Amino acid sequence: MSKFYGKIGFSTPMKETSPGVWEDSIVEKNYYGDMVKKTRKWTSGEGLNDNITISNTLEIVADEYIVENLTNVRYVVWLGVKWSVSDVSFEFPRMTLSLGGVYNG
């Protein structure tokens, strides 16, 4: 188990940036936690290179902000890459985030 300190991205309500174009704005907050499980898998994609998917499990210490914005969690920055959050479970005071593929938002 390795220690984690990094950013978690939350989406905020969508805003119209130009007529008919709506975009999420992202707020990043720093959190402490533990990287409990670390696995990775390459899958053949449509392009030239394979896609990488990780099945990492991150446990963080929950605060009031993440509890209130649980449904808005979009990604975790780990090793300089934004990884999408595929699953969240909550057991106060800790929260478990399961990571998936690279975040393309």
C-alpha cells in the first residue's frame, strides 16, 4: 500500500460558453489517502496504440466538500495523468475511489 497526495477533479454546473455550447467547469481539490490496489491492463483499441486501463483503488480521508459533491467526482490525478473515477463507495470517514481509463473530459 502506497501513500497518495494529489488532486481530485469535480465538475460544477454546466455553463453556456457560447450560444448552444455547454461545458463543465472543473474544480480541483487536494486529498490525502492510500493507493490500496494497483493493477493495469492494455486493451487493443481502434487506433495504432493500445489503450491502458487501470483498476486502482484509492482510499481517501473524506471531508465535507467531497461528501456534498460525491456525484460530481470526475477524475484523480495520479502519476501526472488524469484517471477517470468509475466507482465510489463511502464508509465514513474514508471514501474508496475505483479508477479506470484515462480521463478525456
